[in-house]
Amino acid sequence: MILTVTLNTALDITYRVRSLRPHTSHRVGEVTERPGGKGLNVARVLAALGHEVTVTGFTGGDTGRTVQDRLTAVPGLVDALVPVSGPTRRTIAIMDERSGDTTQINEPGPTVTPAEWSAFQEAYEDLVPSVSAVALCGSLPPGVPVGAYAGLIRTAKAAGVPVLLDTSGEALRRGVAARPDILKPNTDELAELTGSHEPLRATQDARRRGALAVVASLGKEGLLATTPEGRWRATPPTAVHGNPTGAGDSVVAGLLSALAEQLPWPDRLSRAVALSAATVLSPAAGEFDRDTYEEWVPRVAVTREVSAA
Amino acid sequence: MILTVTLNTALDITYRVRSLRPHTSHRVGEVTERPGGKGLNVARVLAALGHEVTVTGFTGGDTGRTVQDRLTAVPGLVDALVPVSGPTRRTIAIMDERSGDTTQINEPGPTVTPAEWSAFQEAYEDLVPSVSAVALCGSLPPGVPVGAYAGLIRTAKAAGVPVLLDTSGEALRRGVAARPDILKPNTDELAELTGSHEPLRATQDARRRGALAVVASLGKEGLLATTPEGRWRATPPTAVHGNPTGAGDSVVAGLLSALAEQLPWPDRLSRAVALSAATVLSPAAGEFDRDTYEEWVPRVAVTREVSAA
């Protein structure tokens, strides 16, 4: 069982319009709704790979109920979300059919009270000892202390469970100091954390700040991993073009999936790169193309870097 | 008791953004949600005026549950919405704080099945005999026959209950032929129905098509009423500037409120104009300023027109 934590879960709503014209009225024909927030996306990919996954975080209001109804329908996924009085946020994506571009409106999320935050921590402490890995994903809703991830990392480490952190800004800065087993930043998050736009230097700096291993996603160039066992670059066999939504969450799912199976780093990285590419190539945002994934896993180039930085 | 019918109820969601920039991401600080659809807006104004109101129409899904929770909180308002399997639609208004303009995204609404439409008609037939007036408001959701309002008008008339129709397009064209007691079009709807952009000629034409009385809302110029008892123009004491959202619904509420109190036409019109102006002047969209309303009722100029068209 893998545990993913999504403190700011969301109901992701997508509208397709012919062309978004500000200050006019648009009728949409089709409405797509699905559970959102990075940790829920990671869980859905893990479940599709055949893993048993428990999701926790917060849920509230009618939007939270919709999210939970959809999660319950996913085989292999266990809902352990903790109720809050405020409603789960919505994210609105308005897809412009003419340009293919998306305009995004994100609600802030419910304000979590100290009592609700305590209730979550207790639930998390009960869940952690029985899982093989934990992923802490995404932004913090209002009311949750900015050092939240640091505490959750310490709880997992005290229980001897490996923990991956995928967040940004101050939550990342505070979280990394608690020594997560894996940090999964993209290049922007890594630069914000370390001040360096040079990935090799930045991943090494992130390790010095506390992360045991750092897997940086470099977009089309794949992954750069700096770990206690060595340094690797993993690149897709060909450049992929498509919708990058969810590609980062698929990297996390690939890393966790291989970690849960106790595979070595090169196998973890090839799985993560193949899954990410299969997500970019899928027509539906955040889904992955299974055939592409299976075909690409053995074709990902993983090269060990031996040069000193 | 007044009955308002909203076949395509909505959850109206308003987001405020500094400036809407297509193809970028926006975080919103504040989210406003309220029950929507013309008939629900009319009911809320009637309840605020002290009337007892029953609302019917369709409700479904988690959005419908949110709408019903909010309606239940309004004193004097009775929820008689009929359940459908599809979810109540959302309307998204994105308010640009810099320009004050609004970008609107409207979902289509649930597809109503023949069985659900039959269930509604039965519920409506049970409600109508015990009310003093009926208002049929807004667009039809997918699946409801385009002649729906004609049937509902005949049911009300058979029960001897006066019925007001406020809709547009083909639903209006088909509805007017069933001889509603009051038709409340705006100038665009009236022109679409009659082909004439000259309000006096158009209201007379609308009466020939079946409406017993026609009250056309002419925006800032107030109302033009063509009725069996005569023709009147009602104009606000001064031009009003503000947010016109809900002004038409306030006209309907004013007409129904005075009709339920069996007031003559000039009193109905002054109430409708004052309420509409008090809605435009209110800072919150769709709310009305009670002081303005009470102060303006006696100041609305209602003049009888005696000239032949």
C-alpha cells in the first residue's frame, strides 16, 4: 500500500469553448469534472499501474463529496480523506479550441482550522506505519502551517517509511530541511529553492539542504537524479509533444511505483520517464497511454554521470 | 403563496480577478456562490418583500444540493424542486476588477428525461391550485420539449391562476400562443418575437400573438405596458447607473408582488420600476437596496398613453 497526501484537493473542471473572448458570454457544450490536486493525480496513476493506494488530505462541502464519489469508483484506491467544514476548492480550466491554450482559474481552498489540522495529523500517524511509501504533494490550503510538510516527513521517517516531497515555494523550503528521501522539483521550483538555474549544481545544493535524493524534472530533457548511490540522467527515446498536464505527477507515480517494488534507481527513472512521456502523449489531460508506457520503459536512456560538479 | 418555475436552475459562481488574461493562470481570493436561474432570483426578491414563495423546477447532483441548501436558508421560501439524475448547471462569472467587466461561462444544464419531465408536470399540477400567481422564467434545459411553457400556461389558466412568462427564443414564441396573462420581454426578446424594434408596435403585436398583457423592459427608460385595461409608460425619477444583473428579475418580482396584492396596473408598474432601479443601484449583483426601493415607489412616473399606434 502506497499513501499519497493531498492537503489541497480539488475538483478540476474543464470547459471547452470555441474561443475565449473576455467580457462576453460563452455557452459550453461539454463539461469534464475530475478529482484534482497532485496527490490524487499520483494516486490515480498508481492505481492504474496495479498498486493499492490510500489517499488522504482534506475534503469538504459538495465539491468534496463529488471528489470522493469519483475516487470511490477507482479500483484499488482507498479514500482516507479527512473532513473539513469549508468546501474543497474548484479549479476551472477553459480550453480554447481554436488555439489549444488553456485559461486557468484556481480557487484558494478551504481555510483549515487548528482542530482540523490536528485531526489530519492523527489520521496520518495512524496510516503511515502500514504503508510502503508516502508522497506529500502540492500546495497547502489556507490555515495549514507553512512547516506542515516538515512535520509529516518526520512522522514518516520515524516510522521507517520512505517519503517523497513534491511542492513549491516556502512549503518546499521548509520541507526539505526535514530530510525527505526523495525531492521531486521541476526546474523552476529547484531554482526558487537554490537560486541556481544550473540543474546539476541545483540538485546538489538541494541535497545539501536536506534531501537524501533529488529527482529534477527537466521537461522534454527528462530527469536528472542526484542520489546517495550516484547521479543519473534519464531521457525519453524521442522528444514528445502534447499536453504536459499531469506529466510531473506521473514522474512521482513512476518513482513511487518502482520504489515500492524495491527497484534500483535506473529502473525507477526509466519507469518515471516512460510514464511521463505516455502522459504527455495521451489525448486526455492527466491520463497516460498504457501502450506507449509499456513500449517505452525499456527504451528510456539512463546514463550514469561520473563527472564532479 | 406565489409559485416561480425555474426549469434550468443554476449555481451562480462569481470569481474576482485583478485582470482576466487568456491563456494564463489566475488565483482567486474570494468565491461567491448563490442559487441562480431567473425564477430563483425572482423568488428571492419576492421573499425579501415579505411574500411567501414556492420555487419549483429541477435540481440534481452536488451543485443542486448546494442550491437547495442556500434556498432553505431564505425565510418565506419553500423548496419544491423536483430531482433529476443530471447535475444542476453552474454559471461562472469572472469579474475583471480593473475594467469592471464580466466574462461569463454557462454550462448547458442536465438532460431531462421524459420520465423526469412527467414527474415535474405532475408536481406542478399539484402546486398550481393553491397559489395566487405563477411565474415561468428562463431557458429550458436539454430534453425539455420546446413547447413546455405552453403546457404549463394552460395548466395555470385551467386552474384560474394568473401566469407570467419571462423567457426568450423559441420557448417564448411557443409560450405566447398559450395566452399567458403577462409577458415580460426585454427589447431584444420582443424584437426577436415580433420582428419589430419599435416597442409600442412590438408590444401590440405580442398581444395579437396571444399575451393578454405585455410589459416590455426598455432598460434605462423603464417599462412600457400594453394591457386590456390600457397602455402605460413607467419611468424612474432619474437615470440609474450600476450593475444591471437581476434588474429584469426584479421587474418580474415587482409585477407579481403587486398582482398578488390585487393592485391596479399603475401600482404594479411603479413597484416594478422602483425595484428594478434599486437592484441596479445595489452594490451586490441581483440584490436590491431596500431604502432606494421604498423611497422610489411613489416617485416613479406612470403615464397613460392614449394615442393610437
